[in-house]
Amino acid sequence: MEKFRHIDTWVFDLDNTLYDADTGVFDQIIARMTLYVCNLLGVSREEANALRRGYWEKYGTTLYGLMQEHKIDPQDFLDFAHDVDISAVTPCAVVRDGLARLPGRKVVFTNSSQAFTARMTRHLGIDRHFDGVFAIEDAGFLPKPHPETYRAIAGKFAFAPDRAAMFDDMQVNLKTAADLGMTTVWIHRGREAEGGTPPHIHHKAEKLADWLKETAPGA
């Protein structure tokens, strides 16, 4: 914990960080988002998937792209996209116990909805370890990695960025965090980039469970 001794607030991404990507849950969400675009615009699955990905690349989330270009009801989209089966996600005792041992406040920071975040953290048995959630609704639907959203979470939970650590599987999300003074931990899931680790990645682990096993007090 020596390198994290100054940290008093721990900020965790949800999807592919607090639970494993290989459970297929996020694939279900992507399929639901694609179907939403199909139904909205009357295009083929292939066209809808290309549009979905294009919105994600341009705007940070498919939702924000649809809001900007088609003026959709964001809650309708979120309810549709997150209507998925999470039973394949196995709660991880290492993550649960490691979170319990971390000193300081713990917050979930996600581009997912409030309802899905609550459902997933309850399923994982980790909801009681968090002091709060900052979901996409809390951000006014402006997703990570927009800097305004990071300032908003820091304001809501009254933490100093230079005393916070952020965990995320997306390097681009950690770039904004580092620019604001946060310590970053990249959950790379075996996807380490060629050419070395960029300077805004201060620490890394394949899975959150690995970092907690090695770093959390009492490990």
C-alpha cells in the first residue's frame, strides 16, 4: 500500500472492472444497443452495429451519440440496453473481501445506469462496500472521458483528485483522470498495448482481484 498511502478515495469503473468481461454480460448489452438502433432507424443489424460503434467512438457512448443525433429519451435507451441476464456473473470473494479492507471511501464511477449498477453490485455482494455511485444519469448523460464529468464526481463526493485513485479497463478514461491529478490503475485483462505502457497509466493489473490480492491491507 506504500504507493497508495496518500489515497483517501477509491474510484472504480463497473463494466469489465468490478466484474469480469468474459461472462458475456457486456456482449448482451452491446447486442441490445444494436437492436435499439435497428428499431429506431429501421436499418439492418450490420448497419446498426456500425452506427452504434461510430457513436461510441465519436461521443464516448452510444447513448450520447443517439441523444445528440436523434434526440432519443435516454432513460428509454438505458432500460432497453440493460435488460440483460447477469446470472452468469460469479461473485468474486477476493474482490468482495479486498474492497472491505481498503481504507477510505469507495465510489463506483460508470457510464452504465443507476439501476443496472445497483443490480450488478448487489449480485456481486459488494454494494455495501461503496459509499456512493456516480452513474450516467448523475453526469447528465455526459460520459467518461469528458473532463466535466470527472469534475462533477469530485464535486459530488468532495474529494481532491490528487488523493484519489481510479480503476478502469479503458486507457482513454484513465487519461482524463491522470490529467486531473488522480492516480490511475489500468485493469488491462491481458490486453497490454504494444510499445509499452503510456505515462498516464501509473499502475496496472490484469484483473482487479489481482491488484487487491497484492495491495489491499491484510492481503
